[in-house]
Amino acid sequence: MIAEAGHYALVLALALALIQSTVPMIGARLRDPVLMNVARSTALAQLLFVGLSFGALVLLHVISDFSVANVYENSHSLKPLIYKITGVWGNHEGSMLLWVSILALFGGLVALFGNNLPLSLRANALGVQGWVSTAFYLFILLTSNPFLRLVNPPLEGRDLNPVLQDPGLAIHPPMLYLGYVGFSISFSFAIAALIEGRIDAAWARWVRPWTLMAWMFLTLGIAMGSYWAYYELGWGGWWFWDPVENASLMPWLAGTALLHSAVVMEKRNALKVWTVLLAILTFSLSLLGTFLVRSGVLTSVHAFATDPTRGVFILLILCVFIGGSLSLYAWRASSLKQGGLFAPISREGALVLNNLLLTTACATVFIGTLYPLGLEVLTGERISVGAPFFNLTFAPLFVPLLLALPFGPLLAWKRGDIAGAAQRLYAAGIVALVSIAVLWAWVRGGSAFAPLAIGLAVFVIIGALTDIAERSMLFRMPLSIALRRARGLPRASWGTMFAHVGVGVALIGIVCETTWNTELISTLKPGDVAKVAGYELKLDDISQRQGPNFGEMLAHFTVSEGGKMIGVMTPSKRSFSTRAMSTTEAALMSRGVSQLYISLGDTAASGAIAVRIYHKPMVLLIWFGPLLMAFGGLLSLSDRRLRVGAPKPAKASRSLQPAE
Amino acid sequence: MSLWFLLALMTVGAIFAVLWPLSRRTDVKREGRESAVYQDQLAEIDRDIANGLIGETEGAAARVEISRRLLAAADAEEGSTVSSRLRLRRAVAMVALIGVPVLAGALYLHLGSPALPDFPLTSRARAPVPGQSLDQLVAQVQTHLEKNPTDGRGWSVLAPVLGRLGRFDDAAQAFRNAIRYDGDNAARRAGLGEALAGAANGVVTAEAKAEFERAVALDADEPKARYFLGVAAEQDGRPKEAAALWQDMLSKAPPDAPWRPVLEAALARVGAAVPAPSDSASAKIPALSNDTIASVQGMSEGDRGAMIRGMVDRLAARLKQNGDDVEGWLRLARAYMVLKEPDNARAARDDARRALAANEDGLRKLNEGLKALGIDG
Amino acid sequence: MTRKQRRLTMIGGALVVLGIAIALVLNALRDSIVFFSTPQMVAEKHIPAGKRFRLGGLVEPGSLVRGDHMAVTFKIADGSNALSVAYKGILPDLFREGQGVVAEGALDSSGVFKADTVLAKHDETYMPKDVADALKKQGHWKDDYEKAGKKPDGDAKPMQGASR
């Protein structure tokens, strides 16, 4: 009954989505408020039913009902409970259901908290949201239905894949999806604006919190996926320019650009046409990302479903949504009025430069990811575009972006004073130059670019701090006043600072890790000592242990620095008896923000064991950076300005009347 | 609460979600407006000026700009009209009342299986399903072994079964575990080798050969290992060596050894003479085991066909005379499936059902086996 | 500055950035693309020593030899040809004889493929797409691989790699 009820709830959600995608839009066209309001209740009911459906699937996985094909294929009664639950989205069908559930969640949130939106904009946006939902419900029900049943239920499920039982893998996809799907809201708003033929500064303010939320989740999702790859795959890499990773990076780049251009639009009513285009592109890239991963069309180190009917359906959805929205854009964009003017050197100009560089970087990733696919279709020749391509194109585009970054917030709107901004950045520039000089003198080895890159990162960080210091008049006013002023600054300013500092922090981590990473691969016998980056690692012994469903070989290392013992590390290798499979469990030891990393290889006949030992300086900064960025996003999101006119508009607007 | 009641309840909920807003009046004045945003922006400018974040002149310019937007927005809001389309609303209500249940019901009945009961793990553990297929039994044993990976006896029981099911990789692992936890012996080593060879599509790999050699070291007369060592020699291009080995085996073999025909066929394949049997070996029909079929997979296409054909014909003939042998029928059907002759397999199935009509137990077993072969129709 | 001049400045700036980006992409595409080959393609086309490419196929059973200091050699075969591969380092967990791998590196002067990266498939049900396509083309496609692609596997990173 659970399975059937869940299945039916999904069908009902489709029916509601169909109503949601037509009735409110007709209502908006005819200006009938009652019809427009249908959008709200259907969006909420849709959320309820798809939530029921997803809950049912989770429950089926938890109670191991193998009469459901999806549970039989992707679960096993012996899995720990947590992995039974996370296994729900570890497979194609379940992950698509999660995808629409999140879509419905965002729709429901707009319905609930969209009181500050004009009725017709909300109706149209939810209507567009309904189209997207409809397409996905059909896709799920017709090609990837998780509720299909088996007449003769088997006794045991098929999947107990040990590699997939990992907490990082469990949270990473929902995070990514929250990001991908969150951009559907800005997409819906953009399409709604195009349909209404009217777009204003207010639009940007309404869209910004949703974009910000999606961007935060995507940032966290990408960082988490990267950390998972780092510790789980056992060879210490954290970014592979793999198509699947690129698929999540592209919407992030476009979304970051969107976030910045929406600011210009909100403040200055400019860049309207461009912002709408970015909103469409960001969600299109999200769709592409979802499907590149799901359809397995890419030559990737990822294995995924390949199924012709699914593939065709996917292509159809992509064509309809991306093609359709871009056509609508081409048709209607000219009817949007141009807005405010600004000089090339101004806050707007800086943000335009930011947009230009981010979207260009996004385009190069796009080319690198899809070029092999296109070439194979056209010529049959197979190539792979690897990390060197991206390093050669992506990095040079990011350098000017980062150089310009500290200037942006210091420039005034409309017409900025670059000399003044530069003057205020003197301190930052000097600190950056000093750190370059110190690094050059101090550090041996590695690329000559590394100190320069770190200097750039320092410039970005100090520059971001300078902005806050300037605004609070630190050093120019007594400390107590400056502190009070700092508290009084809009949270969005603080958010900007944290996000920009996060960029610099991540850059330091990336540069240090890639430049001064020490690696030692060797075979050790118990008693042997390996020396890496000033640490001595002594292999004490190798022992065997029996886990719940695996045998484990543990290597015990004592780590000492300068003769003093600082800890033990126990990397291991697990072999799963029932399925002739083994996994490597790397051992990590953090020293500040640097890490030691050991992973095991094969044992030789002599009893020696192959090990890989890495010393990764500053590696943790790579993930602290995105955490800071997401925290900055959270601060901005909490800024009161983004909640203007929320629940009680009548009262609020009166009190906000300017005293003139 | 029956399923249908629940589904009906959900349908009512969905319809209600559409009807509810249709039945209510909407106060447009209370909805969000653009002007609210601009008013807030003006207030923000004032705050910024008060805090000294922007200068007075800049603030004044910004205020003018925002005020212009505010005026435009207010004008647009004034000009917006509201209409009420009662007929359209009624039409929407009808669509909700009729369209939602019809669409949802039709699609669900097409896709869903409302007749199937739930089958959660807990209820399954209490009531074992009668007539479990071999696959399910294997799954149960595997479950047991996941929990008790050191149960060597369990592994040694499971291993050959897995091999017979064609799950060679699993079988090899099971044999290894059996050897680790339940002791080493020639039969297990030979079984491991066979599973490895099976996994390599019948090719006796170096790894498999090593296992056979170990088996022979443990028991010089282990027939399976010796046979496969012959196959290895043959695959390495030394048919003479293979033939000598097999001839030696045959000459020592007891007359009723089930593997005799396999060896004879193998010898025929390499073109060597078959030593005269000490007794009429064909008196007893050999088992056409899966092992044999698996081992035959390494041969060339023609040889393999001829060999299997001969054995299958013999089996068919015997079953025609004495039909009361479920295993025999299944073997025959399986052999036909392997030979890609589903029509013959189906004919054998019908013959078998006829021959076993009086034997209820046998018939059940037969049907199960046929199901596993996918010809239970 | 007039409105027109402003617009021209912006457009000019955008064109400069785009031009630089295109130059970067073209330059990178020329230098950093790696072609995929199977042993048969290597045998047919003459690939100069030192040119990097990816080699895909099945690890020939029985060909794996472990030497000193973690040096390993094995053969990658595609049914018609086989090519010796030398690698130094730790092989991925999932590396097994008889299974699909992709190695990246270059031929040395004696015709041995010196790999610096070895990628192995995740489990029995997956084979690198490159390898599967190549084998399919040559008619060495076996049913077990066919099933392979059909198993959805979540957002895992089922390939494992090792590189020096």
C-alpha cells in the first residue's frame, strides 16, 4: 500500500502541476486575481503530494520492501539504516524524485513567502515552475519510475556497494540539487518577466534572495563533493576537471555572475536584459548539468545509466526549455526598457567586468566539457580534454577577475574614482607585495608563479577587509565609534566581505597544495621510517581486523616531528568477502590547515606494503574558502532589505515612508 | 484503511487545493507591490546618508532616480485593472473536479499495480515463501554469510552452487573463503580454478591453472583439475600433451565415472584416440552438468556444438524412455537454451510436463526450474 | 563621455576579453588534448614516441608482472592486438586482470607504453565508455558489458584512478 500510495501521490502531483502551469497564467493574462491565486494552493498541494511520494520511497527503502524494483536493485537488508535512507537518491530514479521534490519545495516556498510579490508576477512565475515540474513528472513516471513493482519479490536486495556507503556521498547530491534546482526560481521569474514584458529594479530585489540561496547550496555542494573525492578516492586529488564536476561548476560560475548583475539591476535599474539572459543561462546549465550526469553521454570517470528512451526524453526536455526560453528571450528582450546610465569606471562597470570574466570562464569550461562530445559526433575521433586545458584557459581569466575584485566595492555607483580606490588599496597592495617578496626569499622550489598567486590572494583578502574598514571608518575615528558603525553596516556588506575573503582563502589553499605538495610512494616493511616534509612516519606494524562485513588490513604509523611523537595514523584497506571487492581508507592528519595523507597499496610477497604518503600544505583552506563564501551568502540573505514588504505590506510600507 | 480509500482521500485533497482559491475573494490591495520596494530603497538612502556611507549629493541624485521609478510603478499600479471571469472560474472548477481524478486515475491504473501487497522485510522473515527459487535460497545463504563471513562450511556449500548459476566471480570468491575458513582440499582448489576459468569465458588463465596445479598437488587424482590442466595445455597449443593426460585419466577411470564422455569428447576434439573402455560406459547416461557446459565454452564453435549435440541427444533419448527425472528434464531444457534452440527447449518442457503429470512434487520443481530458465510460459 | 562613447568602451572591453579567451582556448586545445586509442589503433597508425594519448582496453589475463619499487608491467589488449604498458606506482583498488582500464601516457622508443595514470573500472558492471565503444566497433562486444551501462550508480565516482 505504501508503494502504491506513493505512486498515486506522484501522479496527482503531475495533475496539479498541469493545472498550476495553465490556470494562473491564463488568470494573469485576463487579470483575474482568483485564477491567479490558484498558483499558490496548487504549488503547496504539489509540494505535499510529491513530499508524500518521496517519503513513501524513503520508507520503502527503510523497511526493505523488495517488491519495489527500485528498492530491490539499490538496497540490501543489511545496509545500515542511514545508508538505506541515503540510498534512496543514490540511484537514477530516486535522485530524479529528489530533484522534483526540491523543485516543488522551492515552488512551495515562493507560494508561502511570496507575499511581497505582485500577484501577476507570482502567478506567472509559479506557472513557469509548473511547466518545469510537469516535464519532470512525466520524465519520472514514463521513463524512470521508482515505484514499479515486482510480482515475485526476491528475498534480498542487490546492492551493498561498499564504495557508495559514505557520509560525504550521502549529503553531497542533495546539496548540489538544492543549488541546481534553486536556480529554477530565478529562471521562472525571468520567464515571467519576459511574458509580462516588464522588468524593473524591484524584480531584481525579489529574485536575489532565491538566487543567493541556490548559490549558497551549490557552493557547499561543490566543496563537499571535492572533499569527498579527496579523502575517498585515495590519491589526494581534489579537483579533476571531470565532466561531472564541470557540470556543477558551470551553473556556479553563471550563478555567481547572476548574483552580481542582479545587484546592478536592483540599485541602478541597468543591465536588465543581460540579467534576464543570465537567469535563463544559469538554469539551462543546471539542467544540462543534471542531465549530463544522468544520461551518461559523456566520456567520464563516472558510470551512469544509458537508456535510449531516457536519452531522447532528456534531449527533448533540454531542447524545449533551453531552446524555448532563449527564443522567448530573443523575441521579447527588445521590448524591455533600457535603464540607468553609468561610466565605464564605476561600481556598475566593475560588476560588468566581473560578469564578463565569469561568463567567459564559464564558456571555456563549457567548451572543454562538450568539445570532445561534439568532435566525436562530427568526426568520430575520440579525445579527452584534461586538466591542462582548463588550467591554461581558466586561470588566465581568473587573474584579472581577482585583481579587479577589491576595487569593485570601493568604487561609487554611476561614476567611480579609480585613483581614490587605488589609494585606499595601498595598504592591501603593500601587504601583498611584501608577502610575495617574503615567499620568494623563503621558499625553495615550485613554480615562480606561486608567490605571485599568493600575493594576489592576499591582495583580495586585505582588499575585502579594507572595504569594511573604510565603511566603518576604522583608524579614522575612535575605535568605539568605528565598532558601532561596523555593527550598523548592512549585513550584505559583511556578506560581500566574507564571500570575497573566501575567494582569496581558497586561492591560497589551491596554490599551496598544487605547488608545495610533497608526495612519497614507496614500499615499507614494519619498522621502516618514511620521511616526508619534516615528518617521520614509522610503520609500526600491520594488523588484520574483522569488520561487520569486511576484513580489514590496518597499517599503524607513528608520526613524529623533530623526534617528538605527534600522533598515530592508521590507513587501511578493506576487502569485502562476499563481493571480491576492496576499498582503500586513507588516513588523514591535520596539522593546522595542512594535512598528512596516507593511503595503502598492495602488499608484496615479502610482507612489505606499498604506501603513498602526501604532505599537503594549507590544503584545508581549499574548503574553508567556499565555507566562508557560503557564510557570506547566509549573511546577505539575512539582510533585512531582502525581506521588504514581507507578510504585512500595508503596515510596513507606511512606516517606511521617507520623512520629507 | 484500504488502498482505494486512501487514494480517494488524496484525490479529494488535490481537488480541494484547486477549488479552495476559486471559492475565495482575493483582496488585490493586500498583495505585494513594486512601490513598496522603491519606498524601502528611499528609506535605505536616508539611512546611508545618516550613517555617512554616501555623500549628500550622491544621495540626492539617487533619491531622484528612485523617486522617478516609484512614480512610474505607482502609475502602473493605478492603471492595472482587475477583472473577474466567472465562467472561466467555473470551467476551471469543472476541470479540477473531473479532469484531476480522470487523469490521475487513468495514468495510475496504467502504471501502478494496486493489487500487489506490501512485502517489507519484517513480514518476510516471519513467513518464508513456499517454493523458493534457487536464487532466493542462494540469497539467503549469502545474507547469512555477510553476517558470519568466517563460516567456512557455509562457503563450501555455496561455492559450487554459485558456479552452477554462472556467477563465476562470486563463486571464485566463495571458494577462496571456503579454503580460508574451512581448510584447503583438492576439490575446492579445482572448483576455484573452474570458477576462474568460467569467469574468463572458459579460458584457463594463469591464475586458474595455478589453482588446478595446487589441486593436483593435494590429490593427484582430482579429475576436474586434471581435466582442466589438459584444457590448459590444449589452449596453449599443446594438444598432444592434453591428449596424453586425458587418455591416462580415461584408462584409469572407473567405468561409471560421470566425466567419461567429457573426456571422450575432448579427445575427439584434439583428434586423439579414445582408449577402449574397460566396461560399457554408456550403460549409464552421463550427467550433462553445467560444469561440462562451462568447460566446453572454451572450445572452438564447431567442436563445442558437436560435443554438446551428442550428449544432448543421448539425454533426450534416455528421458524418452524413462521420463520420471525432473533434474534430467531441466538439464535438457537448459542445454537447449545454451544451444540457442528455444523451440526445442519448449518442446522438452511440454514433454516433461506430460511425463511428470502424475508427479505433483516433481512438477512443481520442474516449473520452478523452468522459470529460472525463462521458459515457464 | 557621451552615451555612445560609453557603450563603445564597454563593447570594446568585452571584445578584448572575448578575444583573449578565444586565443587561450585555441592555444590550449592545440596543446593539451589527449587522444584515445586502442592497441589496434596504435598498431595501425604510427604514433610517434613521446606523444601523449590514452590507451584503453582489457588487461590481458596473466600479463601482470610486478617488479621492484612498485614498477608494474601489464598488457592492454583489445581482442586483436595487445600493447605492453609500464607503470610505476600504486594501481587502483579496482585494477584486475581481464577487466577494462584506461591508461594515460606515451610510447617510449622501444614501443612500450609508459603510463603515468591508470584508471580502472568501478566494478563488474561498468566499463569505461572509451573501451566499450572501441570493443563494440571491433565486434568484441560481449553481453556482460552490455548490461554494464544500464546500472545507474548514483553520483558516485565509480572510476578509480592512480597517477604519479
